Amino acid sequence: MPERWKSLAKLLVLAAGLLAGGALLRQMGGVPGTGWMDREILGDGLRGELVFVLVGAALTAVGVPRQSIAFLGGYGFGTVLGTALALAAQLLGCAAGYFWARLLGRSWAERRIAGRFGHRLRPLRDALRANPFEATLALRLLPVGNNLALNLLGGMAGLAAGPFLAGSALGYLPQTVVFALLGKGIRVEGAWQLGLGVALFAVSAGLGLLLLRRHRAGRALQGED
């Protein structure tokens, strides 16, 4: 099979996987929420925690906002355990998207970067390759951006898995804590948890915006490099 057809087949499989994930969500009736937590997770001990992590990982892998997983973690398990379980789910989802794209989309991405889309993708890819841990951390801390897109880009760009996943985990942490606090506050009607969550979110957003302006990866994302 000619190389271009192999690449096209890999890209189609990549897209089909994402579409299948979306179809599964529709069959489930949408993204699980607090009602699902009440019915299926709470009071079920270790099994409930494991199901939460696996479902959260699957949802994150197909593009559901990671903050919603953190919110449900805080709602169901409290701030500390909810943060830990949500972070585990987010990182598993991140790894799934990364390795899926690395296996199926890397050669396609290299040709796009060498072709007409290179002026858009090359600066960000180069910033990530130059310092994958620091650049990934900076992008994960931003209050803007798409988690799934960065997972796929990391895999397609062939970034080293260790620095990419470590930067992702550390970059996920602030907003995971924030949304776990918000989820806990909603469940117990705790005004201080809600207030602290809002304040921490403002701090996290400010740090992300600062990095957006100062870090090479952030400037590349804005198209300034």
C-alpha cells in the first residue's frame, strides 16, 4: 500500500475512534453528572472510585472538559480524594489520546507541518519539542485552549511521553483542585469552599495568562512566533 494511503487510513481510524467515543456518550444519555454520581458511585466504596476513574478517563479521552471530571470528583468524594481520583482520570485520558495519536497520526502530522499548515503548527511543535515538560506545563495552566487538541498534538509531534505526561499532571493540578472545591461546595452548600474555589481559579487564570505572554509555547499558540 502506498505510504499516503497508509497515512490516510491511520487518520481515518483516528477520527473514527473519536466519533465512536462521541456516539457512546450519546448512548449514555450525555455526560454523566451529579445524578449519575448519586445513583452509581456514591456509597459503593472502592468499586465506585474505580468506576469513576475509568469513566472519567474515557470521557476526558474523547474531549469532555477535564474540569467537569474534577467537579464531579469533589462532589462525590470531597476535595482531597476527589482531586486525586479526578487527576488520575484526567491523566489516563491524556495518555490514551496521546498514544492513540502517536500510533496513528504522527506521519500525517509531519506532512502537514512540512506543507501549507506548517506556519501555524511548526512554532508550537518546536516549542513543545525544545522543552516538552516546561512547555506542556505552561499550556496546561492556561485558562484557554483545548485539552484533547493538545493531547493529540503531543502524540502527533512525537514528544517524549514522560515529560509530556508529567507536565500535564502538574499543569492539571491547580484547576483540578479548584473544581473539586467547587463540587464539594455545591454538595455541602459550603460558602467557603465556593469562595475559595473562585479565588483560586482567578489566581490560576492569572498565572496562565502570564505564561501565555511570557513562555515560548504560549506565544506560539497566539501566533506571535
